[in-house]
Amino acid sequence: MESREYPTLPALRESINTALAAFIEADNHYLTSIGPELLPVADALKNFLLDSGKRFRPLFAAVGYLGTGAELSPQIFTALSSVELIHVCALIHDDVMDASDTRRGAPAIHKLFEGMHGAKSLSGSAEQFGVASAILLGDLALIWAAKMLHESKISSDQIISSLPIFDEMQVELMAGQYLDIHEQALASESVERSLRVARYKSGKYSIERPLHFGAAVANRNPESLYPIYSAYGIPLGEAFQLRDDLLGVFGDAASTGKPAGDDLREGKRTVMMAMTHERASSTQRATIKELFGRPDLSASDIEALRSIIMDSGAHDEVELLITKLTDEACAAIDNPLVTKHAQELLHQMATIATKRSV
């Protein structure tokens, strides 16, 4: 009897990239056939999708699928990789909402099209053109996500099984994005409320729902695995977002592709900032009130806020919380209902998700 060869994370990522490249090539061909004006749209989405990206969501979907004992195929990779396009939509729209100029070390989509407007001396507002283009490109990415799933050539039973999870993932993502902007508008300083934003804005759609989606596509009694994947995915998803929050303040711009301290300029109401508010002195709170959320923060202003965060102990407390949540997730996935190989991959993914520098 031949031994079965199990895929590694790099091999899974390579297959995901192959599926995404094939889809974008085919659909860009149709898009540009509508008119040459859509060439910049096709090129921008292709570059945004393929030039970089960690592929966390389709990787978790693939491992969720493997956890059922089912075997992967090119058609399955096409279906599972569709969740990356939901992520692309979220990133493009997120940059508009946050007024971020860069993404992955390159101009954000709205800034790219704003620049194109200026370079071609088009009429009207370049800024409005850029924002409108980014909204439409984000919408197109979301439409393409569904199209990629529907055209994947998996069975109709598998598609029907996966659609409720696929739809819930999108609803929860949009709900989390709204909670995020609402917390900023409220100027919230609540750790509990900030954790809820972290759960819905990133955690659930980054880890828990992709795992559910993979199990649903396999369509092998997925309901038995959903609670196990949730017990792993929810705490790890929160830890993943908390690491993102730390990088948004203390990350190296050369690694993250975003300006240093961008989250401080945007006034992000993160768990770390809520903890800082709780522990800061009255003088430190006055400094936070003066500087936090100002788009024109200087390097010295950012350093002043970073010092307050460190002095308050919030940075270290978030690191401890990340470790606690990650340990909770890893304990939950050690379950005999999940294949041994998938368990091993999920332990690796937990380390990658929480120890990353980008």
C-alpha cells in the first residue's frame, strides 16, 4: 500500500496562487473586451491580487478542508481560493475608509487612480475619481469572489453546502468594518468593545469562517467540525488582529508596507489603545487626547505616543493576551475528529499568524 503524501503550507500556497492567477487572467480578458478604458482596472486588480499577499484565508480554508480527510484537487483549490478576493475587497475599501495612502509598500488603489486622473489631465476632482474607482474595484473583487466559487467546477452539492458560510463570512466582515468606524466615531476607550471589533473585523473572516468554509466544501458532515474550528479560530483570530494592532503602531514600515505609526494617525480604537487609556496618568491622557488621531503627526509625536503605550504596560499586556489566546486555540485543535496532518498545519499557522512582522 502506497503512503499518502501530505501537502506542506508552501505547497498549498503555490496551488492557491496558481488558482488565483488562472482566474484573474480569464476574467480580465472578459473585462478588457468591454472596452480599453478598463485596462487600468484589470491591471490594478491583477497586480494587487498577485504581487503579494500571505494567503492566510485560503490557506485556512484548505486546511479546514484537509481536516475532514478529503483530498484536494485543482477544482477544490479554485473554490477555496475565492475567499482571497473577499479579502481584496476588504483591503481596498479599508484604505478608502482609513484614508491610507499606501498598501504593501505601493500606492493604495484610490491613490493609484487619483494619480492616473492627474497624469491624464482628466476633468473633475482627482481625489473623488480615485475614491470612486476604489469603491468599484472593491465591489468587483467581491463579485469575483462569488464568481470564482460558482465557476470552480466543484459539485453542486458542495457549492450548496458552502454558500451559507460563504455568505455569513461577507456579512460578518462588513459588520466588523462598520463596528470599527463606529468605535472611532464614538471615541471608545473600552477594551471589551475593541475586542468585539477585532473579532468581527478580522478574526472571524480571517480564520474561523475560512476553516468552516473548507469543511463545508468537503461536505463530509461539516457540522461536526464547526465547533472545533470555532474553538480554534475565534481566539486565534483575535490574537491575529491584536498582532496587527501592535504592528500598526510599532511595526517597521519597510516590512509592513505602511507608514510607521499609521494607526495612531488614523485614531484606531484598538484593544491596546483602550488598555493604554485605562492605565495612563492624567498627564498622559491629555497627551493622547492632543495627539491621537491627528493625520499630521510628526515622528516625535508618534514616539511620544509609543512611549506612553509602553510605560502604561499595554504593549506587554497585549503580548501576554496574544500568547494566552494562541495557547487556547492550539489546545482546541488537538481533537481526534480533525485529521492529524491538519492539526499539524494549524499549529504551524497559529505560529505564523501571531509571530509575524507583516
